[in-house]
Amino acid sequence: MQKEKVVIIGSGPAGLTAALYTARANYKPLVIAGNQLGGQISLTSEVENYPGFFNADHTPTGPELVEIMQKQAEHFGARIEFDEVTEVDFKNGSPFTVKTYGEEYQAEAVIVTAGASPRRLGVPGEEEFIGRGVSYCGTCDGFFFRGKKIVVVGGGDSALEEAIFLTKFASSVTIIHRRDELRAGHTLQKRAFANEKISFIWDTVVDEIVGDNIVNAVKLTNLKTGETSKFETDGVFIFIGHFPNSKFLEGQLAMDEHGYVITDELMRTSADGVFAAGEIQDSVYRQIATSVGQGTAAALRTEKWLSERE
Ligand code: NAP
């Protein structure tokens, strides 16, 4: 059992910021990075909206930002462990138990920043064709679809934003939405409707993704008429929301009905000494800047909580 003052679960912008702040407070935090250092921004090709991080000649990439955040946190004493948390025990108070595949830790305070993942459609062919035509990240994979026909599934801001982005590469982008009305905001709707490469299939769901070695079509059902059809496509981009990576926290922290960890304005969770920040507790803003802010707040509260116990 390895004893730690502060364990941070997750290494996205919230986690790396919490690491920076608690490191500068001399707590030598341990970050358990999870399966992707940097979380979702590692999959982002261009970061245009993170203030103070701008270069007119070269739009910075997600991995570049992650590398700087990692170096900055490590410079001040944070340690990063490339492992995944499998189990926690927050029920018996501090010190808390955090188990990974390779180690068991005893932590005086914990900051949970495990983030969120793209929701899956759950249809046949989806898992099979991931990386071979099925994608959850336009900025990562759009490049591979130059001159190709693709479909986007979803009707929210993400679906439209990514569909518009994907028109930079694809010859056509067909948005398949299960209703006849979009959830996305007006501005994005206007931009999508005005884009000549974008068309819509309404009231329709994807039942199956098919192909040989790579995707070549989706099987569809119109929910209003019950009519089924096959639509040829080279790629299927799925943007139907996210789910928090909170399975390992079930029964340990209070969560809402969607599995988001409930925090108060001081980033406290239902367990005294366990704080949370970023998309594990925020389904609304989901920005690098907001996650950084929440990570800062969680770290400051953790420092205060620890200093009051000393
Ligand atoms: P979202 O707003 O929850 O939209 C998900 C979309 O997927 C909805 O249109 C939904 O249909 C559809 N959907 C859900 N489950 C489905 C299923 N099983 N099969 C088919 N369709 C399904 O998610 P999001 O677009 O990722 O956005 C999440 C949050 O981030 C929102 O608050 C959004 O405003 C924000 N965001 C903002 C921006 C921006 O401001 N530029 C960009 C991206 C995201 P229904 O409409 O029928 O429910």
C-alpha cells in the first residue's frame, strides 16, 4: 500500500491543473493518468479557444497543450502514473483507498477528474468498425475522409459543429437525426443549412453499420413510416452526447441520474475530502477553459481541507 497526500484520478485539463496547483502547494500530488494522458483534448487537432495559447501561424493542437500542461505540473513536483483506477473506497473517510491495475494507494485527499467519453449508438457493426470507418472525433479522423461520403449521427451542437468541420474534407456530409427538429443552437443550425455539402435525413435511426473490411453503408429505419433502407457511406461519425467515466465510483459518491458526480460550489463531493472537477461533474460547459477553472477550484479547496487537518 503506497501512502499519498493527494491522488488525482484523471489527466485531462482539470486533472493536470489540479496537479499543478497542489504541486505548487508542495503536496507532491500523484496523478493516475487513465488510458489517455490529456483525456479528450488529446484527440483534438486544433485548439482555437483556449485563451493565452495562440499562434497565428500555427493553430496549436490538443496534444501540444497536454504536453505543456504535463511538463508544467511535473516541473512543480507532480508525479504521473500511467495506470487506470479500478476501484475506490471513499466510504470510510480519509485516508481513502484507490486501487489501480498495478498498485493500491492510501490517499489523504482525492480529486476526481476522470472526465467523460463519447456515447455509443449500441448497434451491430459499431464496435467492429471503430477506426475502419466509425469515428467519434471529426478533428482526429476527418483527414482520412478527403473526397469521401460520410454520415454524421446526432442533432445536437456537437453533431452540427463536427459536420461543418468535416465538410473541409468530405465530398458530402449527411446528418441522420432521429427527430425532425435539431437540438443544436440557432447559429450552428443556420451554418449547417447554408452549407452546400450538408444534407439531412430526418426521423431516422441507424440500425446497423455494415461493410467488408471498412464501412460501406448504414441500415436505416424511418421512425415515422417504419420504412427501412440502406444508405451508402464511407464513414460514420457519431455525436450523440457523452457519458461520465464514473462507473468505478458507483456507490461511493452521490451522482445524478446520468452518472455525473454531484459537487457543490466548492467542488466538494458527497465524501468529505474527495473533490471533483471537469466533465465528470459538468455536462454543460465541457470546455478546456472551464475544466481548467474547475480543476483550480478543486485544488484550492483540497489545499484548504488538508491544511485545516494539519
Ligand atoms: P446533446 O446536446 O446531448 O445532443 C445529442 C444529440 O444526439 C441529440 O440531438 C440527440 O437526439 C441525439 N441522440 C442521443 N442519443 C441518441 C441515440 N441513441 N440515437 C440517435 N440519436 C441520439 O450532446 P452534444 O451535442 O454532444 O452536446 C453536449 C453539450 O455540449 C450541450 O450542452 C451542447 O450545447 C454543448 N456543446 C456546445 C458546443 C458549442 O457551443 N459550440 C459544441 C459542442 C457541444 P434528440 O435531440 O432527439 O435528443
